[in-house]
Amino acid sequence: IADGLRVRVPGEQTWPVLQANVDRVVLVNDAAIRQAMQWALSELRLVLEPSGAAALAAALKESRGRCGVIATGGNVDPAMLARIAQRAASPC
């Protein structure tokens, strides 16, 4: 669902920055991204696009204490947002 993250290869300028600064990569699936979007909507009152929620999904998955997350978005399919909002409004 995070089509903004679908790239075949890192950019020419991006790859050296990644090589120099990234220690590890955390993978998240579509369900984790949806859950992060739902959490942001219900707890923070923020609408995140799927690609913008990927970092939050990783942080929620890792649960290693305090961290900073850059979460972006608003470029989300209205039908998907409606489903996520409905789940966020339902009691767990």
C-alpha cells in the first residue's frame, strides 16, 4: 500500500548517505502500516499516507523506548482512510 516507497534502486545522491548512516533496516508489512495509520489517527489526530506511516509502523513494531519519527501525509485514498477511521473509532 506504500506506493511512495516503491523504488527499484536508491537515488544516486541517496545511496551514499544511506551507506554512511544506516546501521540496519526494519521491514514492515501492509497490516503494520495500516495499524500505524489507525494509531496516528486515533491517538494523535493525524492523517498519514501509507508511505508516511511506514517509519511509525517500524517504531511501533520495535518498541525500544523513545525515538523520533518523521511521519508525513495526507495523500491517502479516501476509501482506505474511511476504513482506517472506522477501525480507529471502534472499541478494541
